[in-house]
Amino acid sequence: MPGTIQEVKARHEKRLLSLPGVVSVGIGRGRDGQEEIVVGLDRPRTWTAMRMPRRLEGYPVRTDIRGRPRAL
């Protein structure tokens, strides 16, 4: 792998957050226990989902619907 998942996330976070509807970029684990980059969307967005990479520098990318961020 070309770096830790934290380094890969940091390199791509700004670009991912610039996509319509992306509200978060984090790190999680898949069902198989493998680390993955998790991109949170405010709602289902076909255009954004079609442009989302399946992998970033070898790490899988998953999208989740998170909803809109709310102030506390």
C-alpha cells in the first residue's frame, strides 16, 4: 500500500468533500474487517455516487447516507 489509510484519507479528503452532497469523510471497517474510507452523503445522490471511486490507493471506499449535518 502507498501509505496508511489515514494518509490516503488526508490526501483525498478535500476533493471528496467538494462533491455535491458529501458531508463527511472518515475511516471504518467493512464486514470483512478490512479498513475502508467511508464517505458520508446527505441523501442518496446518483450523480455523486457514480463519480465516487471504488478504491483509493488500494483502500476500498464505501458511501453511507448520513443526513444533513446539524448544529448542536
